Amino acid sequence: MNAFVEGVRDILPAELRRRRAIYKRIRKVFENADFREVITPTLESLELYTGIEGVIDKSEMFKVVDENGQILVLRPDVTMPIARLAATRFQDTPRPLKFSYLTTAYQSKNSQSLSLKEKTQAGVEMIGSDKLFADIEMIALLIKTMQAVHIENPLIDIGHADLINEIFCEMELKAEDKEQLLSLLSAKNKVEIKRYLQSIEIDEESKEILLELSTLFGSPDEVIPTLKSLPLSSEAHQEVLKLEKLFNKLEELDLLENITFDPMLISRHGYYTGIIFKGYAGSHNALLAIGGRYDNLTEKFGQGEPAVGFALEIENILEYLNKTHYDFEAQNERIIINYNNEDNFSTAYQLAEKLRAKDYIVEIFEKNKKNEYIEFQGIDFQLSFTEDEIKIKSTKTNKEVLINRKNIDKQLDSIMLEKFEEVR
């Protein structure tokens, strides 16, 4: 019998503590910016994801059939359910709506989170604002959130779906040629781009533009002037000017050092209509976050409205922190009390409750536990009862101190805290 399912895994206590530390920090950033947390159902109708270009392919979704014959899916992403929520439950609520989430998503194929079928995402969505400053706030919030979980040198790579579309619109390319060129441009594969351009019908000016685009990436201060010098359409130039304004505002916020600009940045989610951005950590190439503007997504529910958001890939963040050996659990100290005699149980329990009230983590046992248990549980202090005394031992320093029980029965907890300092 094989009891394991490929692509899913157990989360053990040590990792769960780290996750909760990360969750706490992320939630604090979101809440302070007044993004209010919601939880959408694990099961959604398959119809929610049909008829919209660029959503997750149905072959990647986990499907079940309910008792009425309706096809349901395990939530493959969170943006669509929140779009549904905004358009239905909050249709008459003043805009913008600001939602946050920290939940799981399920995909049978997942290129973004260590090949896991079950992944954890934390993110925000702002629905009902088409302002440039909404995009700026979203990018700034992503940088702040990444910093809060101690991602060194957070780097946000920015592109723009409308800019890409406008550049290709004038070239009258076949759909398959456009798709292939987008893939090659995204990969910065200049050799293959040249080879492919020789095999299709395209004018020389368009060839020059595409070859120039294949090399454009880096600081906005360097990329924007080059884009402005290219013979682009007036519509494409307008998108470049909008991006220039966005970068100028980010510079005013001292955030430009965290920004790179890639005019050919694309996303597997084809529903993005404006700015697209991806989050990384310095020189590490693992994708830690993805976001963008999706102004047409809520049209499915009868009323289109502007929206922008991002999602953090929690598993990828954990993997990055493991590689950098960063540990910020900062968990409360752990104590084990061995009362050694049934007559001591009540006193030991009362002491444990007083220490727990001071945020210590306390276990109680009648007999001493072996060193393997002490190490596995990460115990900081051992307390052992005798008839007249309590021995306090630090597992980190091996220092010990004895307390006369007759003198401390009424103030056991306060005296104990003083003794912890002595052996710490």
C-alpha cells in the first residue's frame, strides 16, 4: 500500500512554527495597509474559470462532481474567487475594495511552487481603482512585505501587458508567430530571435524593434530612454510615458533601487491588462511573488471594473530562507517540569500555569525525559521536583540552581524567573 500522494506533503512542527512566524509578519503588513482578510471556499464551480482568456488551464485543475452533478474544482487560484466575491457580495459597496488572503491553492501542474500540487499563497487585491497610485501602492506594499519576512534585496521586475500588445499590434503577425516571438523575447534568446525572424514575413523596421527589445532589461533609467527612441506607434509611446511616470513616482519613494524594467515581461496568466510584476530576492532566481493589473476580469460577473493585486508564493519564500539559513522563529522559551511524585503534581501544574501566563511553553511529566526527547522538543529549561527543592537546569549552558520549596510556595513563579536569569 502506498499511503503517499505525489505533490503534497505533511507540514511538521518546526516548519509550521516558521510558517506561522511568516504568516504573522505578512498579515501585520497587510492589516496596517487596511487590506481586510477574507477566506473563499476551497471548492468553486468550474464555471467560474470558463470563458476567460489566460486563466489556469482546466487540465491543471482538480475536479470533483457533487451530488447534483455539478462539476466543482479545488480552488486553483485566489484572484478569481475574490473577483467573484467583489462582484456579488460587495457589488453595492463603495470602491475601492481592499482584500487580503492567506490560503491554499491546488493545481495538478505547478511551475511556480516547487512542483507542489498544494501551495500556500498570501496576497492582496484592490478592486475599483484605475489610478496610477494604486499600482504604485501595490508595488510598494509588495516590497515592504518581502522585507518583513527578511528577504534580502527584494527585486521587483516590472513589465506592461498593454505595451507588449501595442508593439505587436502594428506588426500584423500571425498568432503562432506572435506567441513564439513573445516566448523568445521573454527568454532574451537573441540568437533564436534572429533565426526565427528570418523564417517569417516581417518588415525590416519591425525586425530592428524586436532585436532591440531582446536586449532591453535593467534599470528604468536606462531602458525608458531606449524605448522612447524606437519607432513605436503613438499608442505604444503613450504606454511608455505612463511607465515613465510610474518609475518617477517610485523614485520619489526611494524604491527605484528595488526595481528592474523588462518591456517583454510576460505572465502565464493572460488576463493581465496593464502593469505586470514579479518579485525575486537579489541574485536568487526563484519566483517569490507575481502580480499585476487585471481590469477586465470582473466582466464575467456582469460589470467590469479595474483591479490590481499580487500573490506571494509561501513555499518558495521558505525555500529561499532555508538557502540563506535565516531563522526568525523567535519562539517563546520552552520548559519541561518533572514533578517526580504524585504529591507534587498540583504544585507543578500551578507553576506551569503561571509560567504559561508569562508566555513560556511548558510541559509536565512525572519522570525525567531522555535527552533525545529534550533535544527534539527544543527544551530550554528543565525543572525537577524533590521533596524540599526544585532544581532548575539550562539545557543550553548546563548551569544548575536549587530553590528551597518552603520559601517560595506563595511566589513560585516570580522567584523562578529570577533563577532562569542565573542559569541562562
